[in-house]
Amino acid sequence: FHFIFEWLYWRETQCVMPYWNRARKVPWDPVIHGTPHRFRWFGLPSMWFTSSDAYADLSLWIHHAKGHPCGRKVNKVFPEEMALFSLSACNACQLRQSLRHAKLYNVHKASFLTRCEDAKSSCQRLGSLPKGKDPEELKIDFVFYDIQSKEYLQPEEDYTDTQIHVLNHAAS
């Protein structure tokens, strides 16, 4: 029974959508492409990440914000906490701003970090933020998907005005 619960929990909260076109990194869009094959039996999950890059970035931000030691990875992300928080329109707006503008910060170094491309490899490494440079932002868009109307909804930018608007598909 526990295994079934863990599988359902993972399926509903930890999923990453496949790419529609892996070579060009075009994410799967349920409005345009329909439901991916892996979700045909049980339908779309409750929440998902558009790409593995977005999931990896969020894990990296959490890793450094929580002060995990080097080499230790974040076991998993808890997006269901974000979903519960976003049930209030005011909180949804605040969460959208936080996910978009969160800075990559290391608690142990007490400094902002930036990604440095290693000239000798395709790996990314992190370094302290040089003087005069802006900290790297997370840049994750927080979007609701209404399966009934097949529309994307997005909280307002300004969370003092608590409205959620339909997101034009052409803008995404």
C-alpha cells in the first residue's frame, strides 16, 4: 500500500513534462499537443514542471538557500506546498514573483552566486557574483492550467491587486 501511495504522490507532484521536440527543447503543451502518452490512462498530473531544466534549477536554488553541504543533492521538491499556498489569489501573486525573481544565494558563503561556463567542459559551475553584476534569478513562471477550459491562467504581477487572468496562448 505504501508503494502505491508513493507512486501516486510522485506522479501527482513531481512530474516533468516530456519535450515535444527534444532537439529544439520545445516543451509539451497539452493545449496544442494533447495529453502525453504516459498520462493517457490517469490523465494529466495535478502539477508538473515544464522541463527538467526548471526542476533542476529549483532544486539548485533550494540546495543553496537551505545551506546543504557540497555534494549533497536536494532529495525532492515539495510543489504541493506551493500549490496550497497559492490557493489564495494574493499568495499566488506573491509566489509567482518569488519564483520568477528568486536570487541564487548561498547561505554558507553569505553571497549571491552565478553560473560560470567552464571552457574545458560543457559543465556549469557556480562562482561568487562579481562586483557590479546582478544576481541570477530563478525565472520560473507560475501558471495554472484549467483542464476543463484548456486554458492557462496566471496570477497578476502586482499582488496587491488579487486577480488571476487568462494567459493568452500566443504569449506563452
